[in-house]
Amino acid sequence: MTTPSPDCVTAQTTVDSVEAAEALASAVIDRGLAACVQVSEIRSFYRWKGEVHDDPEWLLTFKTSAEAAAGTLRDHISQHHPYDEPEYIVQPIINGSEDYLQWIRESVHHQ
């Protein structure tokens, strides 16, 4: 069964190394800022400071609460991210398995 869940979201950011991805993911889980962090290797094409780039990156997708995404998770990423201007995008989970969504709610600590 699925249920609407505006209180659960995914948030994402990218970093430039697997070490940075693992460090950020581990710290977020240790602090209870997300229930899960998925790390995927990707390739990004973008323009930065007038130059076109084609770089490997690691995408981190955080399963978390809307409250944490707007506060403690966002602040943690801002303080510990290796980029000058890190990507931070939050997307609502508009529907999902109730048991899974409840696990997210129970796993995230609001500090």
C-alpha cells in the first residue's frame, strides 16, 4: 500500500571523490540526519566560471525528513562539503510504501 508523504523527502548533492562521498554519507548516518544515503558514480557535464567541464562525480541521495532537509542536514552539508558552491536539491516523496516511509521517520533525529 502507498501513502502520500510530504514529511519525507530525498535530498541530493555531488562530490568529486569516492572518499568525500563516503565521509559525508557516513557522517550523516552517524548523526541521524538521514535514514539512508545512496552513493552512485556519475559523469557530469557543466559550465563553471566560463569553462565547460566533463568530470566524474559521486551523487549522494539522502532519504530524510523535510524538517532535517531544511535544517540540520542542509547545514551539515554546507559546512562539510568540498565544493565552493555545492549542489543541494530537495525533492518531496509524494507517495511510497508506508512501512518504508515510517522507517525514514523513525530513523531521522531532529537535533
